[in-house]
Amino acid sequence: MTKFKPTTQTIAMTRRNFLGATAAGAAGLALGFPKPAIAQGAPLKVGLMLPFSGTYAKLGQFIENGFSLYVEQKSGMLGGRKVEFIRLDDESKPETATDNMNRLVSRDKADVVIGTVHSGVAMAMVKVARDTGVPLIIPNAGADEATGPLCAQNIFRTSFSNWQPAHPMGKVVHDDGHRNVVTITWRYTAGQQMVGAFTEGFEAAGGTVVDALTVPFPEVEFQALITRIATLKPDAVFAFFAGGGAVKFVTDYAAAGLKGKIPLYGTGFLTDGTLKAQGDAATGIRTTLHYADDLDIPANKSFLSAFQVKTGEAGDIYAVQGFDAAALLEAGLAATGGDASAREALFGAMAGARIDSPRGPLSFSAAHNPIQNIYLREVRDGRNALVSVAGEAVQDPARGCRMA
Ligand code: BEZ
């Protein structure tokens, strides 16, 4: 039998937040919001299953900070209920994901689970969510199946499907004049699906993928593959790496002398939340993503400044996705007076939510995946600067989803 490791941690809101929150809740009831059919004063238990260690640790941390920023801005409450977090480090390990998710749902009695970053871990979480009916909001992992063949009423995503940011890049690379491309990625769901979607878009535009290179996740020994790219001399390279692996790949690519010779493209994870560590090695890299640092809209400006004040760091896509996960949950709870067990009303309100996100307008498809703009960005002066809108209100095809 698998033994659970003692990795969960319960965090209640601070007293200051709690007092503010109580006042806000009382005001809400006075305004006539529905009264929760739940024990008086019972906190809303939010399970946060994220990587807090390993190559995706920073991504998990930023998602958590984005989520808690939203909750703090609502005086520590969602839907009129004090929020209590149960944190669990999933270590980006699919092999322990089912036990970890079961633990949050069955032992810790989480009212809702937020998670995770890694597509393989998310697949296990999705299966438990389908079996138990627990509300699940995915704040990053792009596994196409979650809003494809495994879609369900209780499963939502505030990030992207792996297809979404990768497919538009095919046309971008072709429009930039490149015809022969090498792809490179970690060999697991996210990388394989993003490379697949890029290839679909690139071939439809008339391009050819001359080699598809892979390395096991989370290995960062890239030297042999970079040497192969130098030998093949393609017009360009398309890459998926993220977090610590993206820092290593981009710096190794430049150190091997390929920067400026063979243009590097990718989904935005290659340069999001990584630019400080990548330095000049990242300059000029073009990526597609549902966010750009300099989006000139009020929701982005106020988000970035609040995030900077809270954490002392520049916000990124992971923080945005966490922030929007809290906004989506609140949209549902507002319709049920904070009752997460009133599932039909909760999911109905979440499905119909329209969020004024830092990324731009955000709504949800019938499969519960974001409908959102995909932006072409280029690294300039240490920022992912907006170049153009590569796709407006892009919808995942939701292949195999019975709700779509
Ligand atoms: C994924 O595994 O789905 C993923 C991880 C990091 C960034 C983007 C996608």
C-alpha cells in the first residue's frame, strides 16, 4: 500500500484579513445575497495541489500567490466565506498524484481543489474529480484530455489546452519565412501535445518539421540535442520547456552559439517567469501565449502593481492563471451564497462567467476551457513584449468532449 507523505499544510487567513472578511460578509448578507446552506462560520476549504519543489516549483508558487492575492483583495472571503487553504506539494510526480488527490478530497475534505501545473499529474486529478464530483479548477496544466474526452461538469480550467497557444505558432513561423523546422521538448503529455499542435498549424501553412527531438522530463542535459540542431541547420526551432528547464535550455542554446543564427520560437512558457534568470540569452525569442507583460489594459496594470506590492516580484502568466482561478470560483460561489455543495448552480454560474482578466477578456467554452486571445510576443529589454494578436478569442477544438 502506498504511504502518504505528510505534505499537506492547512493555512487559515490572518486575523486582520478575517476581521475584514467578516465585515464584508455581513455587508454581503445585508445586500441580500443568498444565505449559505452551510454551518455558520464554516470556512471554505480550498485544496491547493501544486508543485512547490522541483523544476516547476516557481510556477506553483506564483499560482498560489496569484490565487491568494485575489482572496486578499476580497478581504479573505470567497462567496462570503472565510477561505482556509490546504497546501499539498505534488512534486510534478504523476505516480503519486492519485493518492495525493484522494487525500485532499477524502481525508482533508476539501470543498474545491485547485491544481495543478504538470499535465500528467492533472490527468490523475481529473480522474479522481470525475469519480468523486469534487469541483476542480486547473490553473495551468494543459492536458488536452481535461477539456476533451475527459471533460466533465465539475472540471474547469483557467489556463489553456496544450493545443491553444501552440497551434497559432505554426502560421507565425511560416509567415516569418521559415519552411524547415526542428522541434524539441520534454517527452511527456504537455510537450508532445504542444509539438503536435504546432506541427498541425505549421504543416497546414506549408512548412515541414524535419526532426522532432525529445528528452525525458525533467532532464536538462540538452547538449547532444543542441549539437544535432547545429548539424541539421533548420530555418528555425520550435521548443516547449518551462520553469527551470526553460532557463537551462535557452541559456545552453545561446552558449552553443545558435542564438541569432537559428531563430528560436516556442509557446510562451519558454520565456514566462524565466527572463531574469535567462538574461540576454532570451532576447529576440518569439513565443505565443495568452498573455504579454505589457498588455495595456486596466486589469493587467492593476494586477501587476498589486502582485508587485504583495510579493516584490513581477507577475507572470502563472500568477494570472491563479488569480483567475479564484475569480472563477467566486463567480460560482456568488450564485450559491458560498455553498460549494450546491453543485448545479455552482457549475452553471462558473460556466457562464465573464472575467475581466489581466490577459484580456476571458470566458469559457462548453467544455469549460478558456476562450481567449493568443498573443505573439518577443523578448525585448527583459520583457515579453506584445507584437500582435496571433489569434482572437481562440477556442480549443475540444475533440472528444461530450459537453461540447
Ligand atoms: C503542463 O505540463 O501542462 C505544463 C507545464 C508547464 C507549463 C505549461 C504546461
